[in-house]
Amino acid sequence: MAEKNISDSMKAEVLTAALPYIQKYYGKTVVVKYGGNAMINPELKQAVMSDIILLSLVGIKIVLIHGGGPEISGMLGKLGIESRFVNGLRYTDADTAQVVQMVLAGKTNKDLVSLIEVSGGKAVGLCGIDGGMIKAEKKTDGEHDYGFVGEIVSIDPAPIKKILEEDYIPVIATVGLDSEGQTYNINADTAAAEIAAALHAENIITLSDIPGLLRDMKDPDSLIPEIHVDEVEELIASGIISGGMIPKMLSCEKAVRSGVKKAVMIDGRIPHSILIEMFSNEGIGTLMTK
């Protein structure tokens, strides 16, 4: 990305304008759920890592929670294993569970840690198995079989807190474990919300491939800038929240009801969208509050 010529006075103005927001978030925990196009496009990927490093360096405790759907699908294809989905969740048989653990907790997680490190940050990669962080059980709804897709039973935030205390950025892959040692694939949006609640986070930011919650999915200008948690059920019933947006918004709702001050869904296709959201009055995307 070409560097733009910015005068020293303009740089000073930008830093001065950001100061109140830095003071507001200083020492607070912010959970970022990272996925979508921002995880695939190299320039956007670098912009997200730069944002996260900057926030960490100014004293904000950033926790990065990532998905990895495209990489999992790619590896399954190479191994000749069919990808299929049930109610928007990846059906996870025994072979797929091994691939999910290998790709998420291995390649994807360590690639992100590496990118943060070479960009000047300090990061430690974790998955939900480490330190018993994410305890899970088999997801059941009485109607569908999801295979080894897990529901979260409990979150132990101690490993994350320990890393934050040492001024490292925790980078977390959402793989869980049950009491018998079975590995489960955990929806990253759900895990991010549960982890944010366990950490009493100030904010949870979800990067998406759309501007936020749209009143009309075909109209990108129909963004709903702010909703209240009590509106979620009505918006689902009316069809405004539908399809893959349902688990995302339900996760945001749960986080806010569990004590996280606000949840924001932003457009990860916009470079530095995290900074725009955190360091401006207007913000970006859809804000959910209690």
C-alpha cells in the first residue's frame, strides 16, 4: 500500500484527536474476533495486525480470536474430505475434527503470531485446549447431527490473563475439549463472546464482510448503526437478522447481557476499521448496547 505524504502538523493533530479515546480504553480489555476477507486479503491482514499492535502499545489489552474457515476448507479439499454445513455450522466428523485442530491451532494460529511478531508486536498463540481454557460438550438440538461441533460449557480466562499481564497479545484458536479428551470445533463468534464475558471486556469487535447489520441485505446503504439487546429477538422474527447473521448477533447479545459494555460489528474490508471504530465518536458498523 503506497505511503501517503502527511505533514508533521497533521500527524500531531491525528495523535491529539486520538488521545481521549486512548485514555478511555487504557488498561481495558478489548476482544477482536477476526475472520472474513480481512483474514484473506494480504493488505487488509497487515492493516488489522498494525491496528492491534498499535492498540497494544498504547496500553489497551487486545485479545485476538480468529476463525479459519477458508483454510480448513482448502485443506479438507486437498485431503479429499467433503466440506458440508448444517444450519450454517461446519459438520465435523472425526477426520474433519483432526484437520480443524491442525489448521486452526497450528498453521492459521502460528501464521498470525508470526505476522504480529515481524510487524513489531509481541504475541502468544493459544487454542481452547491450552490450560483447559475452553471446556466443551457435543452440540445437540434434538434435530440435527453436527458431529464434533461443540457447545461451550465453561471458559477459564486464567491463561489469557497471564499472557496479558506480560504485555503479550493472546491469539486464540477456537478448539475446545471435553472431560474425556475429545476435541471439538467451536464457532469463533460464540467463543469470542464467551471469552469477552469471562474477561469482563470493555468491548468486543467483530470483523465482517459487510458494513454491519443491514435492514436490507441487498442495500449496503441500509446500515442500522445502533441496536439495543432487547431488539434482537424482534429483528430475527422480522427477518432483518437472518442466515449467518443470526449466530453473530446472538453472540453479540450474549456478550452484552453478560457484562461486556458494548459489541460492535464492523466492515473488515475497510483498512484500519478497528481504529476508526475505537478512535472516533461516530464509529463504524453496528453498535449493540445494553
